[in-house]
Amino acid sequence: MKKVYYLKTCSTCIRILKELNLPSDFVLQDIKTEDITVKQLEQMKALSGSYEALFSKRAKLYKEMDLKNQQLEERDYKHYILEHYTFLSRPVIIIDDAIFIGNSKKVVEAAKAKLL
């Protein structure tokens, strides 16, 4: 599978997509207009090892809902990601059996290397 979960309105996601110069066989899913399904999230979890790895603690709602002061478990991370797209750390890039989560330079470089 070659897929990217991203936000079309996120300048960082757009910059990373341009930087990666993805081949045409990639499927792009704008998570704001096309919700993440339970099956998709479970596939991402299988590759990443946990829902927490996919969860963005930098999301505005994370602060607003005061989630940092709560004991969150895997099922909570799954619930919040499915409830609101901003909880997914983005972009999430899947290349075959490898997953790259987030926008750190290290993650982007690793995704680039996998594309070569």
C-alpha cells in the first residue's frame, strides 16, 4: 500500500508532499474531507505498534480538553483520533509495510530514503 493521510489546509503537510515528490501510484487522503475509518486506523496501528504513536499531543483540542492531565489508554487514543481528525499526527505516510508518522525532519528523511 502507498498512502498518505494529510490535511490539504496544512502548509506543513503540503510542503512535505512537495518535498517527497511522490509517484502517481500514491493515494492521498485529506482527513478533513474524508474521515479515517476504523479499518484504516487499525491498519496504521498494526504498522506503528500503538494508537498513541499516531496521536498528536500538539493538537489544539488536546490542550482545550485538558487531556494531558488525564490517564489516556490505547482505546482513548483510538477514540479521539476517530472522533476528530486533528488528533492524528500528520502526515502519516505508508509505503508498503513501513509507516512514517509526523513532520519531523528525521521522519521525512526516512520516508525519502524508503522512496528511493
